[in-house]
Amino acid sequence: MTPTYPPARDLLKDQVVVVTAAAGTGIGGALARRCAEEGAQLVVSDVHERRLGEAAAAIEAETGVVPLAIRCDVTFEDDVNALFAGAIDRFGRVDVLMNNAGLGGTARIVDMGDAEWARVLDITLTGTMRCTRAALRHMLPRESGAIVNNASVLGWRAQAGQSHYAAAKAGVMAFTRCAAMEAAEAGVRINAVAPSLAMHPFLQKVTTPELLAELTQAEAFGRAAEPWEVANVMVFLASDLASYMTGEVLSVSNRHP
């Protein structure tokens, strides 16, 4: 049984929060809404301009928070720099970065071209680095800030057809730990979540019903997570409740033995 959607607790009250890949019905959209509900001054970005505008309008309608929406393709450094420049120009600072941008897909290694491999890694791993780099250039001099990366249990777990995505997410985990050590002396925290299976319409479009049923049955709770359940953990890691946590990767549920 899915738990009741929890009430807001002002965990991000007055914090300026940037959420990448915030459009759509997946974790990014749920995360942006949750940040707004928790009192954040919100900046949302996505590569899809129309969907981004729709997401921003929906957040305003649902929460009363008017987010700043800036289109950003995380594979281009100029776009990333413009995202942070726009956020700082509007709000004067960035307190939290939620690195959610990523790209999946299914392909066996023998059938995978270099371009497909490179695109998944460029968006999922290098994109996380580009956004983190831009955030740290702002946060380190201020000696304040938090970054939360979206990894995956596939960074730990083997699954056929997922070598590119798993390699990218394992890289996000390692990058999180190393970046956290570099940022710690300035008091900036960097952590990650590793979702197991979060159900949303896009996942259902790109995954067969048979595989979804198999993955769902293997989950400890016997169901997939709701995207907002993953978002809740990301909000926790960004909040003062996680003030002594850095370099950690938290699994958001997992399959049973």
C-alpha cells in the first residue's frame, strides 16, 4: 500500500534551490514540487522548453510558488553557467543544487554504438559534474551549500542491457564521494540517492510490462516507489536535518534477496 503523501515541514524554507531535469512526471517533477512545498525559492531547468514551462505553471498552480524556469542542456557548459547566472541574478545566491538530469535506455553491449554510450555518460555523469562544478564555484567562496545527486541502485547492481546507464550511475556515486571530500573544508555537503524502482509514465513507456512486473516483485515492499518518495529523501539530504552527512549514497529501498 502506498503511504499517504506527507505534509510539508518547511525543511527548505527560504533556501534557493536549483532542480535540473524538473519537467515531466518522474522524480524531477516530484522533486521540484516537493521543494516548493518545503518553502524553497525555486529554480527549475530542463532541456525541453515547452515541458519546462508547463511544469513551472503546474508548480505555481499546486503550491503558489512561482519558480524561475531556465532552459538548460547539461551537455553544454554555457547552458549550465547561464542557469546558475540566472538563478543568482534573480535570488542573489544558490543554496541547494538537485542534480537530477540523466538518460537511460536499454542496449546490449555488442549492439551499442559509441555515440549511444557517450550520450548516456555525457548527460548522466558529465552533466552532473558540470552542474556541480558551477555550483561549487559559487558555494565554496560562501562556505555554504548542499548538493544532492540522483544516482541509481544500478550503480551497485547488475542488469543486462544497462551497462552504459549503470556505468554512468556508478560514476555519479564515486564522483559524489570525491567531490564531497573537496567541498567539506568549506562546509558544503554533497550526497546522493540511489533509487531502486520509481514508477512513472515515462518508465512505463520505455520498459516492457514483463520487466516492470519482475522488478516490482523483487522490491522489498512489493511495489515500486512513488517519485515523491525519492524526492522526500533528496529534500532530507539537502536540509539541515542532514547537517553531518556528506559523501553518502542512500538507497531508496532495494530488492529483497
